[in-house]
Amino acid sequence: QSINGCDSIVSQTLNVSPIHVVDLGNDTAFCAGNSLLLDASAGASSYQWMNGVGFPYNQQTFNVSSTGTFYVVTTLGA
């Protein structure tokens, strides 16, 4: 028995991946008819752009041509 009264001790190894840093820059305004290219930085294995309305887009860059708040979730690894 262990000091804590346990009959066995279990060990587990955790692999912690580094975070993927994304900086989309400052808020930007642009005129109707124009667009803005957002870039989530290379290095992630997947990208998921959203705006709260539910239009999934899964590339590193996203061309915005309408008003809104946009965010991206990135994943590292497989």
C-alpha cells in the first residue's frame, strides 16, 4: 500500500502542444464595394472562420466584403 492508502499508483504522460498565435491586427473599416483580406497566419493544420451567423470557411485567409465581427479558430496537429 502507498502512503495515501492506495493499492496502486497510475501514471499518465500528457503531451501539450504549443499554441498557434494569430494576430488579425486592429479593427478596420472599409467602404462599400471594397474588401479586406484577413490572414490567420501559416502553421495551423486547420482553420475555421466564423462570424456568429454560421458560415463556416476553412482556409488560412478570408476575404471580407461585408460588415461584421469575424473570428477564427485554428488547430495544430492532425
